[in-house]
Amino acid sequence: MTQYKVPVIPGDGIGPEIIDEGKKVIDAAGEVYGFYVEWIEYPHGADHYLSTGELISEESLKELNTYDVIFLGSIGDPRIEPGVLEKGILLSARFYFDQYINLRPVKLLEGVWCPLKNKTPEDIDFTVIRENTEDFYIGIGGRAGKGESKAVLEVARSLYNVKFGLDIESDSEEIGYQIGMISKEGTQRVIRYAFDMSMQRGKHVSSVDKANVLSDIYGFWREEFNSISSEYPDVTTDFNFVDAITMWFVKNPEFFDVVVSPNMFGDIITDLGAMVQGGLGLAPGGNINPQGTSMFEPIHGSAPKYKGMNRANPIATIWAGAMLVEQLGEKEAGDAIVRAIEQDIKEAKVLTKDMGGSSGTSDIGDEIARIIKEI
Ligand code: NAD
Ligand code: IPM
Ligand code: MN
């Protein structure tokens, strides 16, 4: 029997509950498809931070970096100022592991209620490839008061190092600023990934930007998109301003195949993508480094209001688990998990409240695990 070691970070809020169901379903798939996963638990999240002061240490990151995949619940807790845990744990991990692809399928499963009138699973089946290490997410910015001040802002990556030295002269009472940056290397690699993926799908790639206003950063994105596009003569393309693509996702989702987006817009449009596929409880994602450690998680957050209530929908996490086992090379098991999710939804007997049911979080995992063993 093949054995895998997989680190798991349940995290905050509903994280521990949904990750339990994700593990349960992978364990069941392992029994059927002949593999065993040894789960290695990591405590990072709000409680760990409050009791030790540690977000995630370089040492833990180094250790995690020796694995192929990581399973993550969600990070974020109302007891702590917004951003501390999200940047200190989640973004630290995405950057440290150089997970430059954030792969977010937008796929309406059979039997799921879709808020878009007359749209079927045939109409809603595309993938968003979100750049995951650059843009306004690099975390450099600051505040400055009246007068003169200086700031040195650095972006340290394995791909490059960039340093900004700022001389600020301001007569505003106070300013806040944030620098967005994309690099040629970082942009080309994610766009190339999107084109490669489209070759296995519908051979169409849509680009997202706001080149009409933020032209230095996203005009550059567009230029790089055009240059990569010329390497793929069989792939058709189109450009979308981010405001317009939110409209097209709702109006004509069937038009899309692979959508490639800078980091921040990718964050925003994938919550919309989640809704057109039936809700945040149904949207999985993978933070992928094709040569390194990848991390799978639901795209939603820690939904603190549902913490400990056995009420959260674990399907996004279970589906992320299917992506995780596929990454390990267990494609059959991954497919079986998605089919079992679909069967559970079609039968419509064991569903959480957000999907019109009355079952608990753990009932969903039990049922999907049962279906996997049955099929
Ligand atoms: P959220 O995604 O946690 O929740 C928004 C709403 O969506 C919830 O209130 C709930 O109504 C619904 N929802 C989300 N997941 C659900 C599920 N599995 N089942 C049923 N309903 C679900 O977003 P938020 O409220 O903006 O953020 C809460 C915290 O999570 C914040 O600290 C935020 O920074 C963090 N966050 C973390 C991640 C992550 O770990 N990847 C992603 C997004 C937000
Ligand atoms: C997501 C989340 C994160 C992001 C936050 C919590 C840092 O919204 O995974 O979509 O913005 O990437
Ligand atoms: Mn998000």
C-alpha cells in the first residue's frame, strides 16, 4: 500500500470542523484505492498565536516545505486584528512555498441550485488561475504624517529581490499607501501555466486587468499576456477589465474556459465565481508550486459565526481534498471523491443548511465517505 505523509493545518473558526471531514473522506478513498495517509497536525492559527505569540516560524515553514502537499482549513479570527493571521500565516506560506498558481475551479455540479436563471452544469465550468505571489499582495506600504519622511520597502523572493527607497514629502495630515508590483518573470510563469492548462481544455484564455486606469502595472500584464499568447497560436484569447468580467461571469459564464488574473482581482472574482457555482461552501482551491509544495484549501474563510456549530458546509474542503490526492498522483481517488460529492448533492438527503438541508457538517463527511466505499 502506498503511504503518504500530509501536513494539515486546521486553522481557525470552522477550519477544524471542515478539515476533519476532508480527512475523513480522503481516508475512505485511501481504503478503496489502496493508499494510506499519515496526517501530521500543525497548530498554527489564532489559539496558537494567542498562547505563544508565534504566527508561523521559518523553522516550521522549512519543515513543511519538505512535503509535496499541505491540507489547510482556514485562517482568521475576530479576536485578532484583521490581517495579522492572514498575512502572518496564510500569505507567509503561499510566498515561502512560492505557490504562484492559485487554481480555483468554477464548476456547477449536477444537482446544485444555481442563482443564475437557466444556467446548467454545461454552462458553468471554467477555471480561474489567480497569480498568487505579487500585485498588491506583496505587503509593502506604509503611513506617513505631515512633513518629510523616508521609507525603505523590500520584496524578497526566491525569484528576485526588489527594494524601493521612498522620500516622502506631504502636507496632508496623514496618508496611507500600498505599492502593487508585478514582475516579468512572475507574470509570464502564471500566464504560461494558464495557456498550458487551456490546451487540455477549451483552448481559450481570458485575461483580467484594469489596464485602462492602473496602466503601469496592468498595461505591463497585458503586454506579457500578448507575448505568451503568441507562443500558443491554437489558443484564442480575450481581454477583460475586472469590473466588466464580474458582469460577464453572471451574464455569460459559458463563454469562459481558463481565466487568468492578477492576484487581487483574482481574489475578488473567485468569491463571485463561488456564488455562480452554488455558494462559498462549494468552492475549492489549490495554491500550487508545480515544482514544490502545494497547499489545498477551500476558498472561503473561517466563517467565525458558525464556529463549533456543526453547521458549516465541508464540501469545498472535501473537494480541495480531491485536488490534493490528485496532486499526489491518485487521480482515480480524486475523481471518485468529486463523483461522491455529486451523488450526495443529487440525492439531496444529506446537505447543510446553506444548501437547503438540515444535516450537520460531520453528516456530510460521513455520507460522502459512505458513497465512496459503495461506488
Ligand atoms: P468567510 O468566507 O469566512 O465567510 C463569509 C460568509 O460565507 C460566512 O459568514 C457564511 O455565511 C458563508 N460561508 C463561508 N464558508 C462557509 C461554509 N463552509 N459553509 C457555510 N457557509 C459558509 O469570509 P469573511 O467573513 O469575510 O472572513 C472571515 C475570516 O476568514 C476573516 O478573518 C478573513 O480574513 C478570513 N479568510 C480566510 C481565508 C482563508 O483562510 N483562505 C479566506 C477568506 C477569508
Ligand atoms: C482567499 C482569502 C485570502 C486572500 C486572505 C485571507 C489573505 O481571501 O484565500 O481568497 O486574499 O487571498
Ligand atoms: Mn478571498
